[in-house]
Amino acid sequence: MTEVAPGLRVSELRCHYPPASAAVVDIGELTLGPGATGLVGVNGAGKTTLLLTLAGARRPQHGTVTLDGVDLYGRDRREIVTRIGFMPQELDLPRELRVADAVSYVSWLRGVPGRVAATREPELLELVGLQDRRTDRLGRLSGGMRRRLVLATALVTAPGVLLLDEPTTGLDPEQRANLRALLMDLPGATVTVLSSHVMEDVEQMTTRIAVLDEGRVLHHGGTAAFVEERGGPHRSAELAFLTTLSGARS
Amino acid sequence: MTGRLAGYVTWLGDRRTVLLGLVALVAVGLVPSLSRGADWLGSWKMALDAGTFSLTLIGPVAAGIACATYVRLATSGVEPLLRTGPRPWWPWLRPALSIWGLAAVAMSAITLGVTTSAALAGAVPYYDTLWVLVPALCVLAAQVAVGVLLGGLGRRVWLAPVAAAATFSLGVLGAIGAMPEIFRTGGLGVTYAGETYDATTLGLQTGATLGVAAGLLLLSNRTVVGRTAISRVVISLLVLLGAVCYVVLGNGIHDRYRAVSDPELVCRGDAVRVCMARETTRPLDDLVERMERQASALRELGLELPPRYVDYLAGSDDERQGGVMLLVEETLASTVSDETAARVLTTPAQCAAYRSDIAPPEASFDTRRLLARWLLFRAGLLQPRVDDFDREWLESGLEEQRSWVTTTYEQLRSCDLDALRLPAGV
Amino acid sequence: MSSRLAVARAWGVPRTLLLALLLAGMAQFVATSYVGMPSFEAEIPALDLVPPAAALVLAAPLVDQTPDLTLRAGRPLGQVLLLRYVATHTAGAIVVASLALSGWSFERSLVVVLFLAGSAVAAAGLGAWHWVPMMAGSYVWLLRSQHLDDLDDADVPVAAAAAALVAAGVIYVCAGLYRTHRTRCPRGG
């Protein structure tokens, strides 16, 4: 019996948005194993589409996505997607909803049993520092608080895989530092994929990096080595990224 | 789509969404416009009225769209950015203007469609009455402003249908007299023959609705809309004007239409001359033809027809001419029945009693009915059934009938209605 | 319990029930009144305005305000959609009861079920814009109601209401499942 490597694995993956036929994501093989992987690329590189596909929210037109060897879009889809937490860029909840209700509602929708959800809700809000905002309506939260709430909702199923879609975009430096600290201290998730174009975040929070451009993976390897090898004398993550990008495009 | 136009519709969605929205607005607008059938084909002014009446539903739907759009705008986080601009009210009001424009296009398309259809059906166009579109567009602005207010302040997506229902309710409140009918457009169900729109009433409505629109738009976001001195002045003036117009409309009687002092007539026919109001000449040729066919029976008896039969219009009460008193649906139809033509022939004078608050003598109805049936019988258009009470007299022969017909006709011509009697045995 | 309450709040059920109670109260208040409508030849009973109003303001739970979350739902989506449908008709039941208590026969009050079934079908096709065709439908209903001389003409047989309830529910749930499936699994494979 072949041993299945833990983590997310994509194979011959191709996604496009009909009626356009051009591939937004076109990846031969990619394995996102234990630890944190940074997914970097310019706007429109295909990061969000790939994350949605990895989250079980968008089946690719071609290829397979597996988690620990189980097809994400197969018969066990509903069971397996609960093992994946996804933190989207925007909060997809009514503004009039209260913070605690938001977490409870997402728990219910994700299929978490009521008793478990009732225990987890205060824990999660404490984890993201919103325990004093339980009764606040979502419309009254600041940008940073909304991001933390989205993170809490991504964690309701205690997922083994956590997908973060540009978690710090639009936040001020202080909010960004706080959220980054929070993300780095998160317990539970064994596989974390962080999509970002803020190289500083990727450098500090991930051990592996995948550079995406026009839907294709240009580089996949250790973050430290990536910066070391391509970041020039100052070991700049930005320079490493740009070097990779220009090298591929030329 | 040009860049400028694209800027206006940004908050409404892409080009396909805007087009779908327009189609939806036209579709819902057609419901009230066609709710009375297509009787407006017989009167261009009535068609114009039916076109503006589409706002009964277009307005509430536009208010709902405005509400949904402003919920999106208000919750998008762009508000702080708006406040920093030199004219912060402009980007705030631009979506409202776009929605108003879209709804205005829908209403105009329906109006164009129904008025063109009416013209093609034979109704004479009155382009000088097109100005009624202006008050209608102001009503639409006030309706859209209701949606802007609810969306801008409420900031809840579920408010869109509430905004639509509330806007529709404003029309109902006007109809039941709980408030002046400032949200009313068209749909009066009159032919407008010999009448025209009352500029004073519609002017007051325009002022009131502009005031309502300005006030609601200001309330939708006071910090942004009232940020500059010029916007505050303009809005204050409009609200003040609206308040005055509203109060004036709420006191006394303000009809939306008034009689024309010298209504235009169109006359046709030689043997029988018939004149109808220029607005409603659709059934005229058919009426003349049928009347001419039946009038020969009267001529055979040596009876003189009036110089002309004239449509009953306000101010037209000359007893020397015959009267054309048609029901509204008869006036608007393309053809009339032989019974209608016979009824007109039995009105050889426009007797004041026909229009008096006191009804003419009972016998006058029976004699005119019998005379009309005689005309139809003589023209071969009526075959009395076996159980017909009038059958014996109708088939008794001309010599038997001559005296009663002659006397009755002369009595009708001289408006001596009290003297009218049925023939013996009927 | 708290998670059920959170679900109800996320779908706007408490608000919808409150609106249903308001409508029910209004029905009692205007039970004997007649209102003139723009261009209508005859006045109509004010109660006739209640079913269309219910269709417009009680259908909010039918609209999915969290479509992205729904895509990643772990709960059976059919069950989620059915619960939304039930929530809407629960609010409608309050209005039905009020109409039946205000002088309408129970059968006539069932027209609210037809209106909400219509809203569900409209929501299945148009989502948040379900109220647009319902506005037009409501106007036609009001137009018809002014010509209802015989009150029995307005009665809705219980079997017809039940059939509409089930049929609209099936359409609503199936359309929701199909739409989610289409979004999750776009064509072109």
C-alpha cells in the first residue's frame, strides 16, 4: 500500500472562468505539506482562485485536489471541507449580525455540532481578542477587528488546514503586526497556506514559498533559501520575488 | 458605452446588468399602463397618460433599486473618501441620478410606445401636451429619493422591497386622501376630449415633488449632501418651494385637467354630418357610415336631419345641432355598433335635459329606444324575435308608423321631451 | 439553542416575524376599511393589500446573504434551504391567522401562502431581486380584487395552497442546489 503524503496536493490543475477559456490557474503538480507555505504573486496571478479551489469552494475544470489523499470534490466533499479553514479577504455576513452570532452561524453552517460550537465560540473570540465585542454588530467593527473575526470563523471547525487570503491587506502597520502575531501563534492547523503580496508577511510567517504568475508556479521551495539565493546582497524578499518574476517573463 | 456614461452606471453594475434592469423596469411599467386594456389607442392624450401611469410601478421598483444600491454604497467604506472631495454631494448623488435616468428611459420608452401606437391607430397627436412628462419625471425623482433615504440611512439589504412597498404606499395614501396626490401620474381614465392638462395643478405637483426629493436626498446623508454652501442653499430653496406647493395642493380642489374653452372638432360625412372632438376621432368614419345607412329611413318620411351631430363636449350645448353622446369605450374604439349609430340619430338636438341633474322624463328613454329600434329595423339590421314586445309594431308597415315616427322625431328636435309618448299598443 | 438563534438572526428571522406581527396587527386595524387605488374604478378592501405586502417584506429569509459561505457549507444544503423556506412560511402563518380572524375565511386567507410561494419561486430565479416580479404580480392581484363580486371567488382551496406550498418549496430548494452547484463547479471542464 502506497503511503499518502499528508497535506494538500494538486495535480494537473487547470481553472478558467467561462466564457473565457484562458487558464487562470495552470499547475502540473504542487504539494502543500505540513508547515506554513506562502503563496505570492502579483494581482491577478491566480492566488485567490487557487485558494478557493483548495478550500473546496470551486471545482477545477481539470485536474484533482486531494487532502491527505482524499479527493476534495469527491463523494466525501462535505466531510473533508470541514477540515479546511478558509479566511477570505472580505466578511461575507450581514452587517447587522452580532459578533458572537457570526461565529455561531458559521459554525452551524459548517456542520459543527451545537454543543461543540457553543464551547468553541467564546474560545475563538478570546483567541482573536474579540471577547469584549461579542454583542457588537459587524457593521461597527474596524477593519482589523473584521479580519480577526473572519479568522475566528475560519477556525470554527478546528481545521487541520488553514488557507489565508491576503489577511493583512488594507490594515494599518499596527493592525498588521497584531494580526501577524496572532496568525503565527495559532494552535491546531498543521498545514497553513498564506496568500499575500506583502513579502514581509511571507518572509516572517512561512517556511516554504510558492511564486505564482499567470496561474503557473514559477518557484516552490524553502522561504529562507529563496530569499538567500535570489534576494541579493541585502537578502530582500521583494528582490527575490521580482528576480523570479522577471526571470520567468524574460 | 462612452467613458462618461460608464461612470454614471458604475454603481448599477455592468452593461448587461443595466440592460436587464431597463428591461425589467419596462416590463413592470407595462403592467399598470396596460391594466385597462388598450383603450388609450383612441386618444393620444390618454395614451400619454397611460405612459406616465407606468410610474405607478416603475417608481417603486426604482426606489427599491436605489435602496439596494445605496446600501452597497453606504457600506462600501467610500464615505470618508467622499467627504474629502470638493463637491462631496456629487459622487453621493450620482448613483441616484443614474437610477432616475434608467427609470426615466423606461417610462419614456413606454410612453413613446403607447403614444405611437395611438397615433398609428388614428388618434391625433398633441405634442404640445408632452410637457406633462416633466412633472412625471419629478415624481420619479421623489420616488427614487425614498429609496436613497432608506438605503443610505438603513444600510440593510433587506430594505429594498420595503422601500418599493413604501413608495407604492405613498401613491395609495394620495389616492385615499390621506395626503395630497403628489405621487400620482396619469391613469385618470378620461378621454381628454375637449380637455387638457391643468398647468397650475401639475406645476404645484412638480414643485412639491422636487421639494420632497431634495429633502429626502439631504436626509440620506446630511454630512455629504449638505457639506457645501451652494448645495445647502439649493436644497433649502427646493424644500421651501416644495412645502409651499404641498400646502397649496392640500387645500382646495386641484384637478389635473381642465376644459378647453374652444375645443377643436373634426367633421365627416355629407348626407349625415358628424363632428367629434379632435382628440377622439377614431370611430368617426365608421359612425358616419352606419348613421348614413340608417338615416335614409328618416329622409323617406321627409324628416330633416340637424345640420350636424356634435360630440358632447364641455361648453357645447347648441340645441340646433344633434348630439353625439357616446360611452367612453365607444369613443375610444375603432368601430361602433349599429345600435350606437341609431342612438345618435335619435338625438337630433342637444337638449339641456340630457345633461341636467334632473333626469329627462321616463317616457323619453322608451321612445328614443323604440325609435332607434325602428331605424335598425328599417335598415334591415334588426330581426325582432317572436317574443319581442315591439315586434308587432315594428312589422306593422310604414303607413302605420309614419305618424308616430314623424311626431316623435320633431318632438326630439324641439326638445319637447315631456310630450313624448309610445305608440298605441306598445 | 444559541447557535439556532444565531442562524435565525443571520437569516433575519426575528425581524421577519416582527414584520409579520406588524402586518397581522395592521390587518386587524384595517379589517373593515376600503381604499381607493390610483386609476382603480372601485375601492378595494384594505385587507387585500396585506397578502402582497407579506410577499414583499416576509421573503427576506429566502435570500442567501452569505453565498460564499454557503459554497463551503458542511451542512446539507438542501436542509439549509428548506429551513429558510419554512422560516418564511412560519412568518406567513401569523398573517394567515390574523386575516382569518379579521373576517376573511380561512380559505381566502390562504392566498398569503400563494403569495409567499410566488416569492420563493421568484427568489429561486432572481435571488435578492425577487420582489420586482412580485410587485407586478401584486398589482395584477389588486386589480383583480376590485372585480371580485363574489367573495367565494377569492377562496383558495386548501389542497391548492398545499400544492403551491410544496411545489414552490421544491423549486426553491432545487434552484438553490443547482445555483450553488453551478458556482462551485463552473462549466467548461
